[in-house]
Amino acid sequence: MTMLDTRLFVDSSTLLGFKNQAKRLALSGQFRPSGIFSGQNRSKLRGQGLSFEELRTFRVGDNIKNIDWKASSRAKNRVVKVFTQETDRPALIVCDQRPNMFFGSQVYMKSVVAAHMASLMAWLLHLRGDRVGGVVLGSQKSATQMPSRMTSQLTQFMSSIARVNQSLGDTLPETSREQSQFQDILSENLHMLGSSGTLVLVIDGLELIESDISLLKRLSMKHNVIVLLVTDLLELDYQTATDLVISDGYRQIKLDNDPKDIQRYQAATSDQLASIHKAIHQSGLPFGDFNTVDEPYLQLSQLLKGNR
């Protein structure tokens, strides 16, 4: 069996092995405003919360903070509100594995970084008791896994990520180059979040547009929404490339070193990324930037601690 180059592709055993690393991560409900996980204001993620069950007569051992004084006045007896803790909140991980993610000029492919991040977040949410499912965005269609607390279902999601990731190395016919549309796929799967869930989006840092962010902002009114953006240094700084040849899997092109072309590209890319960041900051959504150089786990660990 041919060994995979782990910088270019992932396999399901690697993604499943991230469970131990995820145990060392913590998803805080309150992030430091100085951390990269903050928008305009201090970012709060909803906790697992409490669900109201019923009103009943006060009993010895009940918490007096739960007494409903209005109901007690009407009943002429102390009445308490009974709550149960939400322990299986649905979580949906959206992992971008479209052809534009099959790029990397440093250590990892963007698709590999996204696969690692999606898997680590899936394990993190699973370990805290959430029902975890996901959507893998592919070249033409998506792979979907319903949220579940069963490890076997999470294993299937990891396998889907690995399968779509490895298919990025295949030579595909011209007709398959149309990519899955993010908003359409997300809208089709929103029902899996129920009335209140957690949505983690791991996507190409240069692919989001303002209408995408507007949709995510609306969703954040009901759900926890976390945006993780993956970019490569070469995309941001074209002039670091000298006499390089790039390929989309169909054609090879030598990068133009003409100063005017470099300047135009730099300006366009810089404006695009700045526009995305500005829109996310204004939305107040928690987000993070990830590169293709540093180990994905270390990047995520630093992000959750607010150290970046």
C-alpha cells in the first residue's frame, strides 16, 4: 500500500487519532478581546445552557434561587422552576475540500489544514457532550453526516473528509470543475442545527464574500457560529514567488514576475482579504486565521487560548 504524504493528503486514521489532542483543548465561552477570536466586541459563545421543564412545589434541598415568586404568590406556597441541562446540543462542522483548497506553497496543503481543524473541532465538541455532524464541501457535491453522539457516526464523518480530500489528487474531467456553492449547501443542511446549535465553518480564507458573512451573522442570532479561515502565504504575497510553475491539475503556468502584474495581484488580494476581515469584524463573529506553515493543532491551541 502506498504511503500518503501527510503534507498533501489526510487519511481517516490520522483524523481519528486527533481525539487525544482534542482532550487538551478547551472551547471557552468567553474569549479575551485581545485574542484573534474576537470581533468588534468581546465574543461570547453560548454555553450548553438549561432548559425549563416545569413548576412544582418547593422541596427541601431545592435552590432558593429557582423560586418563582410570582407563581408562589398566586399559589400561596413556594413554587420552584425545574430545569434540565442541555447535554447534547447539535454541532455542525463544515469542512471546505473544494479544488481551490488543493494548494500549498509552504508545508501543508490548505485542504490538509482544513481537514485537521475540522476534525479537531469535531472531537472537541464531541468530548464535551454535543451531538456532532458535518458537511464536507467537494468539487461538485457535498458529503453530509447527521449530528450524533455516537462515535461510529463521527468516524464516518472523518472518513468522508479523508475520502474527499484524497480525491483532490485525481485528474478530473473538465465537466466536474464546477464547485459546490457554499450558501446553497449550508442552507440545505441548517435543519441539522435545530433551534440552537454550534456551527463551525472551516473554509478558504479568500472565498468568503459579504453575502456569506451576512448569512452567518443572521445564523449567529440563534446559534454559535465560529469561522476558521485558511490561507497560504503565496496567495497573500505573490512577490515571494520566483520562477515558479503552478498547476490546477489541468494546466501548468509559470508565474509572471512582471512588477506591474505583481502589484495588481497584491492590491486585488489585499483588498479582498481586508474586505473579508472587515466584514467579519463588524459582524462580531468569532473567527481565526490559519496558515499552511505551522502545525494545525498548535495554531488551534493558540487560538482558543487567545494567544494570537
